[in-house]
Amino acid sequence: MLGGIGQKSFTEEHSFTNLVAGTPTIIINESDGNIHVSRGNSLNIEDVKQSGFFDDPNNINVKFDTTGNVITVNVDSGSGFLSERSVDFNITVPDNANLQLKTTSGDITVENTSGAMTLTTTSGNVSTTNDVFTGNATLSTTSGDIHAANDTFSSYAYLSTTSGDISMDQDTLNGSAKVVNTSGNIDFNGTLAPSTTPNVSYQFTTVSGDINVGLPVDANLTVQADTASGSIHAEDFPTITVQDTNHGSGNHARGTIGSPGGPNINLSTTSGDITLRQR
């Protein structure tokens, strides 16, 4: 079928509902293309092979291997004459599914699912919405944005991009979190683990960008914030002492929010502003 001007596409559907018992683990090693995952009543993987008009998308080899509860998908795109080849995946999973998804050039989107997840793209965006990360979670891109909304991170969360923004809106962090950026902003607006949760800490770091953190009024935290060239704003929390509230270099802030002895939250940027506010 024609997928657009100068492009061909071919779609295949694969059902694994009767092949996998218990919680499935889906591993996709994809060279180029988008991956979309959503919750459904069955376990299905749809692959959409795409190639140039003078190429045949069926020349792209998508191999599925099922061992126990683990489904591994490998893509061999090969090379076509004057043609760029790619494969998009549309996946439906039951209530619980562990995901290990990797693409070189494409976006990864996961919605309304639960499980341990590692979502990695080199040149693309990572978006998660209404998910429950039951195990450790990794959301990573080299050149792209990360957007997580209304998600619950039950364990350790690691979010990283080299060139892009990271946005966490109405998320819940029930374990430690490390949010790292090189060139871009970090925005967090959500809920943190109870102060009695042991060995929990939060780190938000960017080299060139702003950090904006919105916290609930009942948060209990030990705060350390540093910017080499920028300002720190924490007017909503009078127990935090800011060294210099004027624009300039070498601003630092220390203090507590709520009861003393809460988890540590470290915020650091080399070139940018830091804002702590009540949400």
C-alpha cells in the first residue's frame, strides 16, 4: 500500500496472547522508526515497514523470537537503492508488561501501562502518560525531549537527555530519582515519596538550562541548590536561605522544607536559573 508520496508501506499484525502466560517482557531492538505502546485486552505487535517508492518494504526483515514470557524483536533493514527504510511498531499490552524498547531515529510513546521500563532513543522524543513504573525506570534520549505526565514511578527513576527539555507534570516519585540534562530545561511538578521512605534522594541537574520544581505544600525535604551563572528563587519556602537573590553568578541555597530530616533534593545548573515553588 502507499504510505505517502514517494513511499511504500506494508503492515503486519502479530498476536502473542495465547503464546505468553503471566507478565510479558517485550524487547525491541529497532534501527529506525517510532514505537507506540498502549494498554489493551490482548498482547499484539503491529509492525509497519516503510521504504522508498522504488524499493520494496518487504525486503525489511523483522524477526520475532518468543522464549517463555520474553518476546524479542530484531530489525534488519538492510539497504535499498535511493531508499530510506524504517519500521514503526504499534503495541498493545495487558495490565502488566515489562518493556525494553530501543530505536535510533524515532519517538517512543507509552500510555496507560504498568511494568518495569527502559525506553531509549538516540534521535527522538520519549513520552509517557498515565503509566505505573513498577520497577526501575529509564527514559533516555540523546537528541530529543522527554515528557512524563500523570505517571507513578514506584522505584528508581532515571531520565536523561543531551539536547532537549525534560518535563514531568503531575508525576509521583515514590523512589529516588535522577534527572539529568546537558542542554535544556528541567520542569518537575508533582508529588514525592513520604518522608519516612528510607534511602530516597532526588537529583535534578542540567548544564545549560533552567530548573523549575513545583512541590506539594506538605513536602519534607533537605534542599541544596547551586547555579554558577543564574538566580535562585525560593520565595514560597522561607526556611530556605538563598545566598544572593540578585541576578549574577555563584548563587547557592540551603535549607529545609517541612520537617527536618527529610530526603535530600539537589538542584544544580551551570548556566540557568533555579526556581522552587509550591504547586
